Amino acid sequence: METSQRTLFFRVFFYNIRIFVSLLLLVMTGLPLVPSLSIAQDPPDNANQLPMRTNPQDVRLASLASISNTTTNDNDPSQDQWKSLATPSAPGSDPMVSPPPTTTTNPPSSPPRDSKPGYKKDDYGPQTGWGLRTAVGPALQQSVSARSNGGADYSNFNFSPGFRADLEAFYNVTNGFYFGLEGGFIYNSISSISNSSLGDLVAGGESFGNGAFYQIPALANIRFQIPNTGKLRGYCTGGVGVVWDYLTASALGDTYSQHQWNYAFQLGAGFQYNLLPGLDLDTSFKTFITPNPLVFSDGTSQVKASYNYTLEIGLAYRF
């Protein structure tokens, strides 16, 4: 009986020792797993944040940011700078380089417009293309001398001031050159006739009633003008063509009339002033020349050239 009790006691004692050793071994082998288990079971407070890069430079910046957060005041302006440095960079970007500041560019302001719609202050209308010009002004006809009856009779025709009217269609090739087609009408009355056989015949007298000289030119003109951009522009012009001359006179109880086509040309110069876009005020001085006005003779004798001088004013419109 006593032997059996001793045997039971040793069995329990060794059994307890074996359990204690097992627990001791279990505790010793399970200690390294405790931190990892705690980390896996207890996530950090900032689990929602983006994972930091393992770049050593990022780790250094993050440590600097944490030190700054614990040692500086919330109102310190440098705190924002440390936070920006500690913010993870985008992949492939340099963490030390901050993004460029965002700048807004205001669109350029539109230039002030004129109060009138469709009209610009420096708009003078089209500089090329078709146009139309009309003008009128006084015309001075120079005296014309001629011989008739084979050169036996000499006559000199004197004229009173008259007028001239023109209409021209033109085309502006460039800002400084155009060509045009011009038609006109010139009228001058005869004031007196000096004849070697009949003497001086004055209009309105007993021997000479009245007379007139009509000229209808058709000319092809060219014009060269100063290609400036201002309102006032000067120009010179010239043209060649034909003229229909008609002369009529009442003398010594008879009526004398004669008409004929002759070639003619003219030279001129003037100025244009822009009134509205495409509309110009035109002033010019023209010299119209008929080299051989045979209406003043019998067609077989010598006649001096006819000169007509005109000072015109009118309007030119460029389409």
C-alpha cells in the first residue's frame, strides 16, 4: 500500500514537470510570433493612408516631417512646407522637386470698337477691285487757229469758259495703280472769230450770231497713286483715245457746222480724300489735247492743236 502511494506520487510529480517543461518550451518558441501577430491583428491608425515608398530618401523625409509635427506649432508657416516634402511622390518623379505653381493667364482684352457697327477708324475700304468715278468742273478752251482755202484764209477761234463732266469705270490692280475707261462731255461757246477776209466777228453782233464747240472723249486711262495708308492720297494720270468734235456757228446769215472723229490724249494730277470706307472725294486738274482738230478748217489746210483745261471735283466709289 505504501509502495503504491509512492508510485502514484512520482507519476503525478513527473507528469506535472513534463507539463511545465512543455509550457516553458511553448512560451519560449512562441515569443517571436507575438509582435507579428499583434501587428497583423492591430492595424495602425493611419491604415487608410497610401503606403510610403521604400526609397531611403522618402523615409528620411517622412522622419523629418514627423519631427516637425511634434516640435512646431500648428500656426508655423514652415509646417506646410515639411508636409509637402513628406507627401509621397508619384512613381517616376523626383521627390525633391516640387510641382510648378499653377498660373492663370488672362486672355488679351479686345481692342475698343467704334460706336458705329461695321466701321473701323482706319478702314478706308477695298484697295483692289472695281470702282466708279464721276466728276464735273469748269473747262477753259484755248484759242484754235486754222487756215482754209488752201491756206489763203486765216482764222482764229476764241472761246468762253465752259464745263466738263466725266464718268469713269476703273479697276484697282494694286493700292498704287489702276486702269479705267472714261467717257466725258466738254462744252465751250465761241466768243469771237478773227478772219483775215471778214475781220473780227464777235458773238451777238450783226455779222456773227453765236457758235459752240462740243467734245465727247472716250479714253483708256491709267493712274499711279501714292500707296500710303492715310486718308489723303495724291496721284497722276494719263490716257489715250478718241474724241468726237462738233463745231457750229451762225455768221453772215448762214449756219456753219462740221463734225469729225479725232485721236486725243490727256494728262492730269489730283488728290483723293477718304470720306467713308470705299468712298473718296476726288479733285483733279486735266489737260485734254487734240493734236489735229480738222473741224476748224476745210480738211485740206493746217490746224493747230486744241488744248482744253479742266479743274474737276467729284466722287469715287470702290466696290
